[in-house]
Amino acid sequence: MRKAAAYLDSASSEPLHPAARETLLAAYDRGYADPRRLHGPGRDARLLLDNARAVVAECLEVRPDEVTFTASGTEAVHRGLLGLRRVGPVAYAAVEHSSVVHAATWAGDAVEIPVDRLGRVDASAVPADVGVVAVQSANHEVGTLQPVADLDRDAPLFVDACASMGRLPLPHGWDALAGSAHKWGGPAGVGVLVVRKGARWVNPFPGDDRIDERSSGFENVPAALAAAAALRAVVEERAEVGARQRALVDRIRRAAAEIPDVEVVGDPVERLPHLVTFSCLYVDGEALVTELDRRGYGVASGSACTASTLTPSRVLEAMGVLTHGNVRVSLTRDTSEADVDGLLTELPGVVREIRARVGL
């Protein structure tokens, strides 16, 4: 299978950061043992794990003992959200990631908090008498930032920060939050769960003999260390990278809006710096993704019907915006102006070609 000339789907997974690659290879020589054992290799592994936790805590401006590594971002979401829940339903924003929605509905009663056309929740619309509130830091499909610090609530707050962790500082006011290393250029299979000191969090799943009740099973020590190294590098370079990405995304937003019957969605200002989504009327999303891929541009479609669900994007439906022909473009740290130039050169013709197939 040929590799896309320009990979523009970092919101699904960012390519491995060079800092992570170097650290991962070195850590395999020392981080293979069980960090709970008292022999030399075990102590080496524990030292690496503690170092990874300290680096992540420094980058996120939290305490090291608030950080736990999990097997994925999804596991961090499930443990963080369900561990905070008390008596009452789970209230979640209508544009939350499916991992949050599945956890909320699995727990029993769930209440959906509506959003506006930009995908933002009304900070005063959180229902009363709920067991926990779940609101993401930034939307994974359209990039809109949520007013987490302004939420009017009495219940504990869980934040899915997978889309923004490393790219932006964390919001304030949460009790637990989750991140996913492959979203910022770390290796896949590493999640980060952060539970505030003093938060009333209880393990919602069967425990084991691990010291940290928020974890389950044997941590992947080399991958955790590599994730920490990537996070540190991303945080150090995010001012420069974020500014460059924001300028490129502004170009894409303007160019997409000039194509007839195309709607650019999400907040134009209060958003993730690297992501833009637009919807094309009279165009099938999967066809658009396929045609752009044939031309060397790897993008995603949040509204493409799938064989398993046959439904458009739940996020875009909740926002009340156009769901047809949806494309999400998310830049990597290495995306160049030439990559964006090429995409914008191809995009209008691809849209016209697909519309012509159906007689438009």
C-alpha cells in the first residue's frame, strides 16, 4: 500500500515524535522488568516509570502522584469517568467522544447536555442532581474548545483531554481527566489518567495487586517513558508549532468556504490550532476521502457512513450543521505550506468531480 504524500489525520494519530522513537529504543534495554520487583532490573524499571510519571506531571502542571499510565486513552476515559460517579446519572456534552458516551450509558442513566452550532456547551446548562459531569476540553471532530472552567455544577467533573493534551494547557476546575499518548506523538497503547488529590475517586472495576489502584496490569514501561519524552518535546515546541499550524488552518478554512455549498464548522477562533472540519453538500464523505487519498492527501471523514452504523457524525448532528461530505483535516507537526498548497489545489476539482458523477 502506498504511503500518502501528505498525512493530514493527526487527530486520529500523530506520527511518532523523534524524541519518543529515541527514548523507546533505549528504554527497551532497561524497562522490561516488573517495576514492583525488588531485584535490580525491577528497580531499574521502577526508576524509569517514576521518571515518566514525573515528566508527564511537570508538562501538565499536576502532581506526580496524580498521574497514572493506562493501556489506552479509552481505558483512561472509562476509569476516570466511572470512578468519579456518585448517585445519579452521568451528564455529558452531546459532542463527547464515543468512549465517554459508551461509559456514560454503560453506567446506567445518562443525560445529554446540548451544544450550539459551534459545538460549545452552555456553561449554565449542566443539569442538577447528577452523579458526574463529563465535558471534553476540545472537540475531536471540529476542534471547538469547551468552557470547562465556567461550568455551573455541583457534581464532580471529568474531562476528556485526549484531543488537546500537549497541544494546549489543561483547563481548570476538573476532578479527573484523560489523555492518549498517540495523539501527541507518543507510542500507541499508552493512556494517561490524572485524578486530582482529594477527589472522591473509587476504582469502578475489579482491582489487582498493583500499588496504584487506578492502574490495571503490567505497565508498558518503555512506552510510558517514550510517551513522556514526546510530551515534553511537544510542550516545549507548541508555541511555535501551534502558531504555524493555526496560520495554515486559517488558509484551509478560507479556501474551503469559497467552494460552493461548503460549510466550515466549529469555532473559528476558540479551537485547536491544528484541526479544521468542513462539510460539502451533494458529496459523499467517503468518496471525498478516497479521491483525496488517490491524489496523495490522507484526511478523515467524521460523517462518513460506516458498514457497522450507517449513520452520519453524531457530533455534527448535535451541532445542527451539515453532515454530508464531511472532511476533517488535522495537521502534523511537520505539515508544510507545500502540503497545504497541494491540498487546496486538488480540493475544488475533487468536489466538482464527485458532484458531476451524480449529475450536479
